[in-house]
Amino acid sequence: MLGPFAYCRDTPRGGGLMTAGPFEPIINAIVYILLAPVVGGLIAGIDRKVTARMQGRVGPPILQPFYDVGKLFEKEDVVVTTTQNFYVLSYLVFMVVAGALFFSGGDMLLVIFAFTLSHIFLVLGAYASFSPYSHIGAERELIQIIAYEPMIIFTAVGMYMVTRSFFVSSIVSSGIPIILYLPGVFFGYLIVLTIKLRKSPFDLSTSHHAHQEIVKGITTDFSGPNLGKIEIAHWFEYVFLIGVVYLFFGWNPLLAIAAIIIAYFLEILIDNTTARVKWQLTLRSAWIVAGTLGIVNLGVLYYLKAVVP
Amino acid sequence: MTYLKKSPWIIHYDASSCNGCDIEVLAALTPLYDVERFGIVNTGNPKHADVFLVTGSVNEQNREILKNTYDQIPDPKVVVAVGICATSGGVFRECYNVSGGIDKIIPVDVYVPGCAARPESIIDGVVTALGILETKRLAMVGRSERKNNKAGETV
């Protein structure tokens, strides 16, 4: 078996792209920063359209998310506490940094670190205000972070076990069909993707739908331009999350794009067919999935590595 | 640059309405009328809202809440009074505890009479309100521009 473990035994890996020019990571990062808001906004628009069609409605135009954000920047800038501005800007900046690191072929662990840090800034921003609804949303966001974080780490570790590198550039250029080695991890990643995309049944902290029992959760006290920045950060986030799906199918770009479309469609379908669950079940299901699918998958890989040299 | 008209987010407040008009407001969200095709979202948060839909004849218990909710909506904003109770107090006009129309408490831009107001007329009222919203935005932009110019002149 010409597995991944026989592959790249002594080749020095890591340190970014091997064959590409020295500026390629920077160009990739710039392309991501310029294009991700456009792609992310379109994804959000298509999401709303498909959701509406599933509910038997006509739905808003595809460009509706751009109208929404444009509108938010036209509104009065009401700020509850001025520290909010800093936290929201940090959320956006670190989300962009995480995505840019990812698309420039950087270290997955550093990407995950920046990604988590950006969400911590959002939580701090919600805690900075005085609204109890904002605080409940912040608490639930923290629970969501706790719920999805193990599975995200397992994704990175799994990719390392298969390709022997944490660098995105090496993972993509390895040419290994990672999905065949990490089916459990991929399924677990899809589960936490539901949390990350703020979709039912795990849309605890805030939601795009008409759940109003905690007003708007974590975004309750953000309005106007600040809310617009949060929306733009979500667009960057969508593109980054989809990029991770791509990594599983990196050896075949066409298959990867098909997998992304199917995965996203499944997320919308789950969103429209399930009711919101309590935070206990969110945490439990995310951890059980990470604990079974993730760890079993990694354990099997570890075992194979020992048996099949 | 008229994104405001393409993305009006609504907050709906029941100021002691009989729930008739409220059901008609929510009916506008259903597949039959689907106001989301105009970008209208029913948000529960005044800080995210642009259009304030109020139903019912305001009473002494909720006039403060109505005023507070109105104050929390960032400018530019419009108020739509839905139903005859919100418009003038309707049959409850002369009750001892009723203010008699929400325009006694907050400025109203569009009146949608009816008992209950039909979803078609509510949507018509909101679309009329969007024109007023745009006028208010232009006034707001003009005001800040004038302020900037004035500051520039003094320097």
C-alpha cells in the first residue's frame, strides 16, 4: 500500500510553497482579502434564496446581503460603549488574518488560533455592553466555541497525520485523497460547520431567522456600521470554512467544488428541517461526534501507521 | 446609494392591540405575501430596525415602552401605525386608560387604517414609508454635510 506514510519520509516539508515564487503566498492572501467578501456575500445571498425556495417563498434577490450591509453603513452609528468599536474591528481583522494565512498556505494551527481569537473578540464585544440579551448571546457563543473547537483541532491533526504537514500549501500540493483517510473527521467537520454557519439546530447565540426569544443574541447591542462589519466578517468566515472543505478533496479541484456545493446544500437543508436545540445538546452532540468519529478515525490512522509502514 | 430602500428591517410592537393586526403583520411574512422578496426582515431588535410597525391603541402601561423602543432605533427611521386603533384609538378612543393613537406619543409617518388592516394594505403602507425613509436619509446626509462645511469654513 502506497499510503501517505510511505510518502514524503525524508523530504523537508513545511515553510510554505516549494515550487511557487516567493510572492505567491502574498498574492494569494491579497486575492483572498479582495475576493472573499464578494464570494461570501454571494454565498449568503444564495443561501437565503434557497432557504426561501425550500419554504415555498420567492425569497430576496441574490445580492440582498450586499444591500443589507450597504444599508447598515448608511445608518446612524449608535454605539453603546466605545470599546465595542475596538472589539468589532478586532473581530473583523483577525477573521481576515485567519483566512489570509489559510489561503497563503500558512500553518493550520496558527490559522485556528487566529480564527478562535477573532471569535473571542466578538464575545468580548458582546460582554462590553449592558444588555442581558447580549450577555446571554455571548455566553452561548462561548459554549459554541467550546463545542466546535475539539473537532476543528482534530481536522488539523488528521491532515497532519495523512500529509505530515500542518502547512496548507503542503496539504494541498500533497496530491493525497485526504477524504479517503479521514471520512470520520470530514463528517465531524460537517457537524461543527452547522454550528459555525449559525444554522439550526445549533443557532444558539444569534440567528438570521425570526427567533426572537433573546432578541438578537450576541449582536443585540451592535447596530449600523458595527453590525455591517460583523456581517462582512461572516463572509470572510464562510469562505475560510469552505476552504477547509476543499482541503479534504484538494487532489481533485472539480470534485472539491462539487463536495463544497453538496455540503453547503446539506447545511441549508438541515437548517430548514430542524428545530433549535438547547445548549446542553449542542455541546454534547458536538463533543460526542468529535470523540467518536474524530478520535476513532485518528486512532485507526495511527494503528495503520504502525502496522503498514 | 439607496440601499436603505432595498433593505428595510422591521420591528413590530404590539401596544395593547387585540392581536388582530399583529396576525395580519405576521401574515405578510408567509409564502403568500413573502415580504422578504423586498428585503424586508422582521427583526426583534430596535437597534437593527429601520421601520417601526405599531399596532393597538397605546395605554398607560406601555406608552413608556413605546417611547423607549422608538428612541433605540437608529436614524433614519419611520413609524407606521397599523390598524385603526394605532391610527386614532378606534372604538377604544374614549377609554380612560387609552392614549388614543400612537401619534400622541411618537411621530407617525404612515397611517394604515383598518380593523384589522389587511396584509396588502400593511405592505402598501411599508412601501410608502420607504419613500419617506429615503427623504429622511437625504435630510440626515445633507445636515451632516452642511455641518462639515460649516466646520471647514470656520477653520
